[in-house]
Amino acid sequence: MKFSIGGPLKLAFRPWVEGLENIPAEGPAILASNHLSFSDSFFLPAILDRKVTFIAKAEYFTTPGIKGRMTAAFFKGVGQLPVDRSGARGAGEAAIKSGIEVIERGELFGIYPEGTRSPDGRLYRGKPGGLARVALATGAPVIPVAMIDTEKIQPPGKLMPRLMRPGIRIGKPLDFSRYHGMDHDRFVLRAVTDEVMYEIMKLSGQEYVDMYAMAAKRQIADAAKAEKDAEKVAKAALAQAEKQADKQAAKEAEQAEKERSGS
């Protein structure tokens, strides 16, 4: 990853970095980042000397065909772990188990508390599951990370990426040892997650939205569908009105012709 992709990535996009000294030279830590783009999981590991293990949706590892096998080999090669997101509880438990295993090996575990990419560049509410439970179960420090402008490099629908400089801000480690043994208290999990999201918000400068990103995506999709349906209704109404107008015009023309013939 670092030599085949990381080097050319840094050379082409020249990402700027602040707070690199907050990443420990050794020992476990959790990197909790906002999520703007598919490329976040490449830019962050590329600028670090250490390996970062992220979790990735299982579909990246199970898609059939040559393309699917190549995708699976790539994600395995860069150290990403598959998580089945088909069931919310199952996905959460799998993420927690994977994160704990990475931390117990003394490595860096990367996670996106929002659970999915932001649909509009704003920062959404963190899910009080994987991040907080891994942190409290292991005692590992949580390092907030803000990805800057990565969503502008390859916006949805664009095939070719734009050559521009994204940014990465790395905050100071957060210690949650005061909550040791409370990793099943939902109020504590919420408090830990909100504290991390607040630090990410300060680093990124994003507008914070107190709802889950997945819910926002559904709202956006529903609004787009409603707008499309309204356009269909409007087009149908316009077509019907034009048809009626044509009929009326034909009727009037026929009547005028009869009047001329009678005179």
C-alpha cells in the first residue's frame, strides 16, 4: 500500500498534514475520523509510517467475477477487514471484535464513527457502538482525525479525480480510562462518542448535524424521489393540458370552417 499507492498518492496530491506528532511511534491507538470520501482510507495511511487497519463492508470481499476478485485482493492487501453490514447488531459486534483484535496486537485501528460517508460534506452524529466500546474495552487512546476536502477530489458521478491538495488534521489523544469497565453503559458510550465527534468538528470546521448520516441519506434519496415523481406528474399534467388545447383548437377551427361554408 505505502509503496505502490501511498508514494504516488502523496506525489500527485501533496496532502498537507497537521498534528502528525500526535500519532504514537509504537503501541495501540484508535484513529477516529470523519468520512468524506472513499479515498479517506488511502490518504490517512499514506501519510503515516505505521500500518492502519480499517474495517470495510463485506461486499468489497465477496463480489463475484474477475473485478470482484481483484477488489477483494486489493482490500486484503492493504489490511482492511471485512464486516457484514446486513444486520445492524451483527455489523456492530463484528466491528468491535475486529477492533479489539487489532488493538491487542499493538497496532493502529481506524474507524469512522459516522458509519458511512457524509452525503453533503457536513459532520453527522457518531454511532455509539464500535468506537466507544473498543476504546473502553481496551483502554487504547482515541486520536481524532479530520479529513479536509477529500470529497472534492472525486465527487459522486465523476470518473477522473481532480488534482488538488486535501488536508489531514490530527488531534491530541483522548483518554477515556475514567470510564473503565463501563463499556456496556449506553449513556457512557454516547458521552464518549459525542466527545470524540466534538473534537473532530473542531479539527474539521464542519457544520455538525445531530442525526445519523444514514438517515440523512435516506431523507436525501426520498426528497430526490419525491422531486422526480412531482416532475412526472407535472409533465403528465402539461401533456394533458396540451392535448386538451389541441382538441379545443381543432374544434374551433372546424366550427369556423362550417361558418364560412354556410355563408
